[in-house]
Amino acid sequence: MNGSTADWIEGAGYVVVTELPEGSRTDVTWNGTGSVQTLANWNGASELPALNGATSYVTVAENTADNSAMHLDRSVWFKGMDVRSVGFQTTADAGCSFWLGSLGLATPASQTFRIGAPLMLTAEQEWAIGSGGQIVVDAAVSSLTADETRILGTGSVGILELNVAAPHWGAPVVVSNLNVQFNAAHALGPKVAPFATIYHHATGMSPTYADGVTIDRNL
């Protein structure tokens, strides 16, 4: 991803340089379904947006058909994504992944965004889940950064559903104002420091620990 070909590597391959800075933000709109490389899915654009370099900030338009998908038949690196449609999801071919930069994710109120493509976090970021909304993580999350990821519910408590182990999500994670549903061990990272921290609104419970996640009051 975002590497350069090198003659001294035998066979096909890339040199990955993770210290490269993100590109300048360019706003782009998705309103289709299917391959990320299909021009018709990009809201009348005359050419494909940048699919790497953490340049494109992708808005999934509200008028995108319900339950549509962005299918990754190549890996991408976006600066961030604002998902506004109903039931949107990402999917991926084997070996393809979704790299996400510093502007993170935003999802609408009372809707579900399903992450079905392996997700690589490349910078400190925030996921904002709309009031009563839901993010369902069906693919492993990894991190290239040691900086924090904040996953925050807004308004009415939303849901963060974690269905896959994430042994390479090694960055600190803070979760607040969400009902977190664990359907896989180590779904918020391995059982080693730095641990994830979940803030909840319980008033009569002591902190408990499971799967390397610290659960504490939102004081």
C-alpha cells in the first residue's frame, strides 16, 4: 500500500513506508454499489478519486441505495469516511484492505454501518456513531500507529458490535456512550498493554476486566 516498486525484490512486491504523511484533503462522494474502481459509483466524477495516499475524504451520499456496498478489489487508503446511507457496508477480495487515516469514521443516527473489509488504522482518529446508530465490525482491525482511537456514541447510546479477533490492534482505544457487544475474544486488541478503555454510565458496578479491555465509569 502506497509503496514503490523496487527492482531488487524478487517477484511482485512493494516497499511499504508507513512514515509517509497524509496527502491534502480532497472531498469525494460515493453513491453507487460495487467495485471501488468503478467510475460510475463516484457520483458523476470524470475520473476515479485518489484511492491511496490518505487524500480522499469519502462521503457516502444519503441517496445511495439501501444496503449498498463498497467492494475493495484493491486496497485503498482514505483520509476518512462519512457514511450517510442506510445499511452501507465495505467488503473486500482476499488480500485487499481498507486503510483509514486521521479523519476516521462518521455514521448517521439510527443506521448501521458494517465493516467487512480488513481495516488498518494509520493515524490517531475518532469514530463518531450517530445517535442510536451501530457499527458492526466483521473484519479484523489492525493499527500502524501507537496513537489513540476514540469510538464515541453521540446522543442516544449506540452499538459497537465486534465479531472478529483483532490481535494486531495495538493502539490505545477509548470507547464511550456505546453498548459494546463482544462476539470474539480480544476483539478490541490483544490481552496486553495498551488496553482499551470503555467508559459506561453504570452507577453501582465496580470496574471489571475481560479480553484485555478495561471497563470503567464515565466520571
